[in-house]
Amino acid sequence: MIKTVLVANRGEIACRVFRTCRDLGISTVAVYSDADAGALHVREADAAVRLPGAAPSETYLRGDLVVAAALAAGADAVHPGYGFLSENAGFARAVTAAGLLWIGPPPEAIEAMASKTRAKELLGIEPLREVKEADLPVLVKAAAGGGGRGMRIVRELSSLEGELRAASAEAASAFGDGEVFVEPYVENGRHVEVQLLCDTHGTVWALGTRDCSLQRRHQKVIEEAPAPGLPAALLDELYEQSTAAAKAVGYVGAGTVEFLVADGRAHFLEMNTRLQVEHPVTEEVCGVDLVALQLAVAEGHALPPEPPAPRGHAVEARLYAEDPARGWAPQTGVLHRFEVPGGVRVDTGYASGDTIGVHYDPMLAKVIVHAETREAALRKLAHALERAVVHGPVTNRNLLVASLGHPDYSSGEALDTGFYDRNLPELTTPAQGEEYAAVAAAIARAAAGTGRFGGGWRNLRSQDETRTYGDHEIRYRPTRGGGYEVTSPEGVRVVAARPDSVSLEVAGVVRHFEIATYDGTVHAGVHRLAVRPRFTDPREQSAPGSLLAPMPGTVVRVADGLAVGDRVTAGQPLLWLEAMKMEHRVIAPASGTLTALHAAPGRQVEVGALLAVVRTEAQEEVPA
């Protein structure tokens, strides 16, 4: 019987496993890097062991340190979570060799299926050995791991070699395994997967389907169960292929078989030999706790002959600290306040006051709902997200709400992995009412600065006050009655004003805004607005051609042989930044000469740091 579980992971999944362990009366042990010393998963565990360092390669990918931590803390079992070492057969063997119980599939099954190349070979699917022009587009893919790491779409043969190198480097950094392979890329298919659970007595459960088609950078954003609109014959095929794959390798535990569905056909992608990030939607529909079942299977208990019947529909949205309008750039900083309305499930590794750092995935939380119908579930999830309080860095919250209400998604008629490629500009337009949120921010600041919210009178200025929030310039003036008159935009009446709340009437409708200000940003309801200074600081101006870091992170690569004085062409990749599980290419904005290079592999940079300067051809033509 399991008494103490160490979770070889961090963040949301560690907290998720701890929750079930507490319910079952099992003690918990966390491991943590130096960057995670104050993290929620450390605070929630009964005991915690430090892994010295910050980078994953120094900490969460060091199986020897994790096993030593388990032994030191007196754990008798190890749960790998997902990512990191969860699909590493060597780690699974090290756990069992140390006399600990491994809560996962046998190492042999991991070896057969966790490597996508070997899994395809087992199922008789050959990867592309030699890529020709006629094979394009193709997908470069990491053989190990998941989460979109080590994946590249290649549409031009000339870029294949470079993308293979980049994907391999990214995969090695994320999973400790740089093996990559190439397969045909199916445009705009549906990402559909089957949840499996297998015991040591030969029972294999297929716990329904999930649709995970809404993705960015090959990482899932919104998932749901069951996958809507699949014909019965296709469902039978998905279940048959999935259970056959599990039986072929003697699979035990929780696993997921992923497919790309296009033109009525299912194309096998991979089998993930671990719990998936999106497992909660299956739990909600089937009424099970997959972590509890993982623990029971590891203890040798038998599953019932048949899985529970699914009921209703569940949808999950991943709340990321990222800016979808700026290439999904990850964001860092303090999460000042984080609250989600009751009645929905929230799986998270953060709480109010926590800091979002640069070392790990930018996912703040998963928000999950269950309802009797898909329509009701989408409405319930959008409502919860709209009313969530998320004060801190930029997030994808408004994108999630817009996605759930977009007709292509809500109708279920245009579900495919190209959803964001087609619709991103529309989905990232400012949320409705942003201008009025800026008005509320300006009036709240005025109320805080003058004390006028409590009544009183002072000499009135003859000129309007001007404040700028985001792209909105607001003009207002105080009135003798103790209130405020908004002169721009027109048609806005201030009903009530306090430093932390403002009520405005627009076209006969009164709307209320809760106001909070932190370090140059204002949160007014669902709107996050940057406070713009009245005058630009000359020190903040950059020279023409300056390439600034779009996000905080680490320089992982500089283009081969790149040096000051080199001629560069527009769009040429110059260097690569990595932060929070994302790699970002910094390219030459125009053709010209590289006049400065301040980046070197391994260098940590903050957002806005000067990386390089390109003197453009147009500048070179201007006489000195």
C-alpha cells in the first residue's frame, strides 16, 4: 500500500496529484528548483526537497537527484506527472531499482511508445527517410516528449537542415533527448485523442475521445470531451487502433493515443505514455479520478471489466501568461491577484502574489467546466473566464473568451488545427468596451489623487486633464458638484467614482469597473491597460535598426558565423531566444549591415534588452 508519493514534477500537475493524494490519505513530497523555492506546489506538499539550480537540465531532468530526493524524504512511490522525465524509461528503471514504486507504465512500454519513431515502426508506419520537394510540407518532430517542443513545419526544402538542428536543440533542452524525425504534415486536420487506462490484469479501458484542435505553436489551448461530430465508424476505428497499440506493448496505467483526423480518416500521431495535461475533461465526463486510478493500478488493483459510461460535455481552457497579439510572446512578472468564480474547476500551480518566472511553461491554470450539452459547457466556461480576476502580466484570457464564442468553434463545423492561423487577427482585437475602461481608469486615478470621491470642493482648473491608457487618450475635468465631466470620448457620464471602482453611463446603460493599479498597468474589469506617460523619456528611445528582446529569456543560439560588419538580408534569422517552453527567432528587419551584436549563447536577457543593431540599406544611402 502506498503511503508517501513524491511527484517528480512542478506547478499545476504536482498540485493536481497532491490533491488526490490528500483525499486518499497519502503523504506527499515535492521537489523544487531554486527558481521554484516559493512555488505553490512546494507550499502544498507535506515535505519538499531542493534540486540545486534553475534550468530544467540541472533540476527536474536530473533523474538521479529526483530518486535521491525520494529516498531522503521517505517516499515509497514516484509519480512523474507530465513532461520532464515522465516518458523516460531510464528514469522509470532507476525508480524501481531504488526500491520505489513507479506510478506509470512499464519501462519497456515507454521505450516502445514514448519514442514516436519506434512507436510508428511498431505500428508499421515509416517516417520520411529522405525529403523531396514533392513531400512538402513536412513536420519535424521530437522523438521524445510533447507539448509542442521540438516541432517545426517546413514548407521549403532549403530550410529543412536548419529546422532539424533547431528542433533537435530544443528537444534536447526540454527532454534530454535530441532525436527528431520527419513526417508528412497534414494541413488543418482535427487533433483527436483517446484516453486509455490499463491494469496489470489485462483490462484495457478506452475512456472516450477528446478534441484538442485549437492549438498555437503545436501546443493545445482549448480541449473538450467527447470530440464532437465523429461518425460511429470512425470512433470504432479510433478505439480499435488505440486499444490494439496498448495491448501490443503490454501497457499499464494511463496513456493517450493521438490522431490527426482529416478527410474522414484517422492518421496515427503518437502514444503518450503518461497522464495528459487535458485529462480533466475526461474525468468530468466519465466521473472518475484518473490519478486515483493510476495509484490503484500501481498497487495492483484490478479495474472493473467496463469503463464508466460518459455523461454530458466538458471543456477546458488553458490560461497562459502570454500575449497572443505579439506572436504568443510569454510574459513574466507578479500575479498580483488571481480568482476564478465558483462552480468551475481550476487546476493551477499559482496563487495570488506568486511570480511567473522565465524558466518554465507560461500556463497559469486550466479552467474546466462540465454541463449536459456542449453549448451549455461553452457558455459556462466563457462566463467564468469573463468574470475571473487576473491581475498581473498579459494573459490570453480575452482570446479564450473570443475563441469560445467564435462561430467556427462554437458551431463545431470548422474544428481544425488551423483555427488560430485563420482567425487570430479577429480574435486579438481589443475587447469590447476598452475605451470606457480607460475612462474609468482615468477617473479612478483622479479620485485617488484629489480625495474628491469623499465629497468636498477645490478650485477648478480651466483646462481638461489628459491621461492616456493603452491607445486611448482620455480628457476630463472636475465639476463643482464633486464629480467629473468626461470631454473625450463623448457620451460618457460619470455616475460614481472611487479610487478602486468607477461607474459610467454610456447610451443609457450603467457599467461598473473594478480598478486596480500595479507598476504602470491598470486593470479595469477584464481590461489590462498600460499607463502611458505624458512625455517620452529620451533614455528609452532606441536607435534606428535596434533589435530588442521581445521577451525575457536566454539566448540559445546565434546564427553560424554571424559577426559585426556582416551583410544581412531582410527576414534572415540572426539569433534565437528561449523562454517558458517557447523559442523565438530574432530576424533582420531589413537588409543592411550588422553594426552591433550584444547576444551570445547562454546570456540571460530582460524584455527590451538590446540584442543587435542593423544599419539598413536606406540608412547607408543617407549622406553623413
